[in-house]
Amino acid sequence: MARVLVIEDDPASLQLLLYLLRSFGHVSLAAEDGEEGLEVARREVPDLILCDVQLPRLDGHEVARRLKTHPALRQIPLVAVTAMAMVGDRERVLGAGFDGYIAKPIAAENFASLLGGFLRGAPRGGEETA
Ligand code: MN
């Protein structure tokens, strides 16, 4: 069981992620914009953070920058959850400080193994996209 923070402004995506996390036995924490996400991260120091890239108030890249320069929070695996169609997005996301990414739409059947990999500190990388 892990404590996982989800930072996501789209209600349907947020509900799906929270549902999947709980169904796999994890404790989920939610934030709906980047500022709130940082506040919850500082307060709760979760085991893993799943973060949308396009967010109100602070976008995902800024959230990543601040988490990865924060002494107490930089070790937390940070995974981008985002719809990405363009070649090069993977490198951009990893270059911004994310430790990996999961592509939307979320494939429930892959989610548990992806999550397990990130919780074990799998090497930087992301979901294979076809
Ligand atoms: Mn968004």
C-alpha cells in the first residue's frame, strides 16, 4: 500500500485515477491545481505523485521544477499523466524533472504494473506508446 497524490484538474480523469488507486489498495490524495498540489505534497509527503501537465495556477512543469528543487520532496517519484501525441514530448517531460509518464487515456489494465514500477523506483522512462 502506498500513499499517492494525484494532481489533476479534469474531474473525470481525477475520479478515474482515484478509483484505480483505491481499487489497487492504495491511499489516494487529490489536488485540483498546481498550487494545491504543492501544498498537499509538503503537508503529506506522499510515496508517489501523479501530475497532469496542463494545470491551472501552476502548470505541471513548474510543479516538477519546485518539487525537484525541494530538499524533502525531491526524492518522491513524480509521474506526468498527460495526453501526448507529438514526438519529443517524452523527452520534454523527462527534461522538466518528471521521473516518467503515463499517457492518457489511462489504460486500466496497464495501470497497476506501471504504478508498481514507479513505486519501486524503476529507471526513468515512460509507458511505451504504440
Ligand atoms: Mn489538465
